Amino acid sequence: MDLDSMNILAVVPARGGSKGIPKKNLCKIAGVSLIGHVGQVIGQLPWVDKAVISTDDPNMAEEATRYGIDAPFLRPEALSSDSATGVDTWKHALVFAEKHYGIQFDITLYLEPTSPFRQAVDIERTVLELASREHLAAATVSRTPGSYTPHKTLTIDEKGDVAFYLKEGKKFSIRQEIPSYYHRNGICYAMKRDALLVCDCILSERCAAVIIDRDVVNIDEPVDLEFARMLLEKN
């Protein structure tokens, strides 16, 4: 599959109002901001035609431009609240970018700064999986550790009694016997243009899974940031 023959847009969402970690996307790991890490990876992908940041924060827009990500707009207030969805943010960026550049894109990527351990090969695998098959979307996932699967999840009733979330959970006392489960890791989402414009969920129907089988971090709380720094130092 020749990616150079397609028009591909990368969208980097970076809302300024993060509550868990204020100004989270400007936080640094190994001297580079989370936004900077995204920009560095995009710079390794010559087949990405345009890259834009979707942010309501002028400082984040400025940081993006330092790393080769365009900032042709500031995200409107309606898409900057806690209730704004990722898919609406993505759609807005696509529509604005097409008008701004005068290009109709074939495929668009959604690259969250909160997954700083992404590699160029992760994104390329995701796009190739999307482009080479009859999928409408593709997303990177990681295997869920056995202790966090539904078979190990517990509930507590109004009396304070604990029980398995799944009735058959007690049958799976050995971790190796638990079925495989996966969770989103935020490294890369990819979607065909027309599919994005009509969908209401990033994980749309006919979404291909691209499995990442190494340690990654999705930063949400301060402890995640410290864990990411520790992993980077270790590796």
C-alpha cells in the first residue's frame, strides 16, 4: 500500500483545561513536552501531509509549532469543556483543516499527547491496517493485565459484601486461564475521512485492532507522569 498516494492528516488534541495535571500537555519527559514528543514522531512520517493541533490554549499552540505541528485555529469553547467528546474534536479539526489547506484528506489520525511512548512504526502499522483492508477505522490497543479483567473485577453491595462482577469469575483463580482482554492505549487512532464525518464514536464499527505488545503509558494523573519518566530512564 502506497501511503504517499493518499492525503493524510494528523490531528493532535491538547485541551488546556486538564484537571488531573494542570497544563498536562506541556509537561516534560526527558526535557521534551508531551506535545513535543508527538511532533517528533510525526516528523519521522514523510507520508503525513499535514499535522494540526486542536487546542484552546495559545501556549500549547505555540509549543506545537516549535515541533512542526501547525496551529491554524484555536478550538472553540464548546469543544473545550469536560463534556466535549474526542470524536467531535476530531471532526472539527478535519473540517477546519480541509478548508484551511484546500485539501480533501483520505485518512486522518488522532494522536493524543498523553501517550508519549508511541513510535513511528506504531502509527504506520495502524494506517496500513486501515488502508489495506475493508475497515473504516483502526486503533492501537494493549492487552489488559489479568488482575484488571472482568473475571477479576469485584462489586460491593449496599451491605458492604464483596462479589465477583461476573458470575463465572470465581472459576478463573489462575490468571493464565483468563480470556484475553484489551484496552485502548491512545497511541494511535486512524479513520477514513467519510467514516469520521458520520460516526459518533472513535471506536466505530469495523474498527481494526493493532496490538502493541510493549510497556506504554497513558498519562492522566501525576503518578502516570512519574511512571512514564521512570520507564524512560529505565529504557
